[in-house]
Amino acid sequence: MNIKVMVAAHKPYWMPEDDVYLPVQVGAAGKESLDPGWQRDDEGENISRLNPYYCELTALYWAWKNLEADYIGLCHYRRYFGHRILHGSLEKKRASILARADYERLLAEADIIVPKKRNYYVETVYGQYAHAHRASDLEDIKGIIGSRCPEYLPAWDKVMNSRRVHILNMFVMSREKFCAYCEWLFPIIDEFASHFDLDDPYASRLFGFPAERLFNVWLEGQSLCVKEVPIVMLEPVNWLKKGSAFLKRKFIGKK
């Protein structure tokens, strides 16, 4: 299997040595290379200049237009698919990151690898987004789906009314399915983005957030065998701070 899992990064950072991973410098347009061995997202057909708004989606777009591989995936420089470790040293976390053989085994069993779902427990996917951002974003996107691909509206409603969702825009799947996903996703995101002035501070990093939800909508509309895999976080996560921010957004409206 020719598998390439992109590692989206915007600053110098440790990278796995396994050649299944392809470090990609996102937002590379107009900047010096972070590492001569890394792929830049401004080569070939690209939207690198939109990285301040599209986040890791610029890596997806670059791969869609330029990367030849049997299977294509995406992770982040601090977040990888891995074997479950709740606690441990940085060395143990790095050692738990999936290797080529792990991907080959999983992809022989399933159509797509995704992160285990995040459970919001006290609110829906719609409610969580509305409290963190703006509910009008979701209504706007639902309208776009209704005009472009109305057959996905039942999937949209199911995802928005659920309490669990795959986040981080992370996955690994065949190039055929990856291209089908990008062909579906980018027209929706581009039309949504066209409704904004990119000089508006609210637009900063905005379009990567609904893309996380849209991935779930697309996935819901497919008939795929899905394999959920834990995420290894290389840096500590302050769950108390994240939980506090979540509750403040929900109950007192602090975004």
C-alpha cells in the first residue's frame, strides 16, 4: 500500500521518522521553508494563502490536487492516531503513534480511519458550535447544502442533533474516497467563505471549524466501514481549563 498521512504544521516541530508520514508546512505562501524535507502547501495547485482562514484545509486541498498515493490521511504535528495511552512520558507517547504496519492492518479491515468521537454530554453538536461561534454559520451552511446537495440534509440534521462527533479533521482513506470528499467539501466551504470579509477578525481560522462538522455529515452520507482510533496528544491538555471554557460558553454565553 502506498499510504501518505500528512502532518500539518506551521512551526518547527518533531516529526515521526516513519515514511508513512508526510510533514506539510501549511500557510507556506510567502514564507521561508521550516525544514527542507517538508512538503510546502504552496506548490502546484494550491490555496496556501487562505491558511489563516482555512487552517489545515489548505493541506487537504494541496493533497487533493497534487498528491499521488493509494491512501491519503491527515493528522497534526501535536496530534496523531495511536495506541491508547492515558498518561505517560513524551517518549511513550511518541512510541505509541501508529506506524505503517498499523495503517496497513487497519485499512485492510476498514474503509476509513477516524478519531474516536468526542462526547459533548450536556449539549448537541449544533449547540456546542453555536455557543463557541455563531448559530448563523450553521444555518448558512445548511442553506448551502440544501441548494448544492439536498440529499445530505438528513445527514446534516442527524449530526447536528447528536452529542458525539469526530473532530480535528483527521482521517485516513483511499485516494478515491478522499477526492470524493474534497469535491463535496470545498464548494460548500468556498461558498460559505464568500459570505465573509476576510479582513473581519471573526474570519480568522473560521472555516476549519465547520469543516470538522461537515466531515461527519459527509461520512454519515456514505456506506463505509469505519474504524475509530484513539488520538495521541503529544502536548499536555488542560482539561480543567477546556471544561471550564465549555461550561462558560454554554451557560453564560462567554465565547
